[in-house]
Amino acid sequence: MEIIPRLFTRNDIVERVNWINNPLINNNMYFDLPASVKNTERWFESNIGSNIRIDFSFFNSQGSLIAMGGYTSINYVHNNAEFYVMVNPEMHGRGIGKKVSKWMFNYAFSIINLNKIFLYTNDDNIGAYKIYEDAGFKLEGVLRDHKWKNGKFHNRRIYGLLKSEWNNLDWKEHIVNEL
């Protein structure tokens, strides 16, 4: 499957809101719910020109939006950033998350020149953390009872991937063209 990345644009806002409000997405992520177009437009406007985050939209060859993701808290002193990804709820289980994530990891190390990517995932989100472990991420720890959602506390796993580890992975690819 071909993926076509581009920077997130205003045209993607409505779909982002729909995905965030979908339980297949928001059960494992921590958004203020319900998401609204108005608030998401404000979020988008507040991030224009930001150098501490980058957000992407991914399309298939037919032009359908299949995923969104990005890096937040980009730190150019420590050369690290937090990763996130969302797959179109109607397309879960097709390997899109894995393919998009690997493209984003390659982008982070090739273009942004990060030394480390880190991410958080729920302890019970086995499908997600298997993708990260298969991609070479190392479990750095478990934050016990770290987030409150749906009437209970949830453990959060923190994973990291170093550039030196990425350099030794068979799937790594240097990206030479920025978007």
C-alpha cells in the first residue's frame, strides 16, 4: 500500500474531529471530549509557525485520508520529541498504523534529526505497543495509575527509540525530501 504524506492542513480539521470523537480512537488517547470543529480550528491556528510540533496527514493512492500523526514537544536542545498517530477508524487492522509510523520514524531521524522518539500508550493497548516493539522501540517504564479515564486509572507505558538503534534496523530509510 502506498502512503502519501503531507503536512496537516485546515482541510483535515473536520475529519480529525470526527476521528477524535470516535471511541475506536479516543478510548486509547487523551483528548478533551467531545472535540469540536471550533476548538480544533483554534488549536490549528495556535500551532501555525510552531517549531515544537509537526502534524501530518496521510492519504492512499485513491486520495482517501487514512491516518494522521505527528510529533509534539519537539526539543531541539535534547533532540527528542513525542510521537502520536491515529488511523482512520474505518481502516483499522490493515497495517496502516505500522506503515505510517515507520515513515514518521524515518522522517524524525532523517529530516528533523532527532536523537530520540518517545511515546506513551495505555498498558492495555496491546495492538499499539506491539507495533512499537516490532519497530524497535524499547519499553522505558510503566507509569502506574497515571491517567484517569472512564471511571478508573490507567497505567501508561513509555517507549523510546534512539537514532543509534534506528540506524541498525532493516526497515530504516533515509528521507531526503522535506514535505
